[in-house]
Amino acid sequence: MFDSVGWGEILVLLVAGLFILGPERLPEAAAWLGKTIRQVKDFATGARDQLRSEIGPEFDELRKPLDDLRQPLQELRGLRDPKRAMMRSLLDDQPTKPQSASPTPPPPSRALAPNERPPIDPDAT
């Protein structure tokens, strides 16, 4: 969940919290936030464990499609990073453009006759 939050963002949040809440209320707010996050994690873990105990071995079969979706989602997250996207486009041998469904070869080019107008491509204009 917090894999994209760096130390710089955390520092900005702490400084903003210090200005908004003040130094006397900031420790109380941080303790409350930590306790709330811990409770939410405990609720989620309890719900998962309860589902696993009620459903049984089918629970892992239900999770498998979700786990299969994680890999493409992680690849999409990597595309948001400009440095990683640039390295992927420079180093990968795979084409980056999607191939069209019906590849049609372009018509052979020929020289135009005098006073002949070039053909118009309505999709290009």
C-alpha cells in the first residue's frame, strides 16, 4: 500500500502535521493514527482468516485469479516511473506499438504524372 511513499513525502506530512496540529497534539494524533491502522489490519486479517476457515481449500482457488492479476498490475505500476519506462523501451526487443488486427501492406509507390494530384488519405486528414 505504501510502496510508492518515500522518505521525502513522509517528512512533508510530518512538517504539515506539526504546523496544523502543533507540537503538543502531534504525538497524540500519531498514536491515534497508528492504533487505527493497526485495528484495520487486524480486522482485515481476521476477515481473511474467517473466510479461509469457512470456505476451506476453495479459498486458495478463489485467490489464484487475483494473484494472476497482480503481475500485470505491477508491470503497469512500473510504467509510471519515467526512468523505468525509458529503460524498458530502450532495452526491450519487443515492439511497443500494438499490431493492427489486419495488416495491409501499403500500395506500391509510383511517380506522379505531370499535373496529377497525389491521392488523399481520408484517415490522415
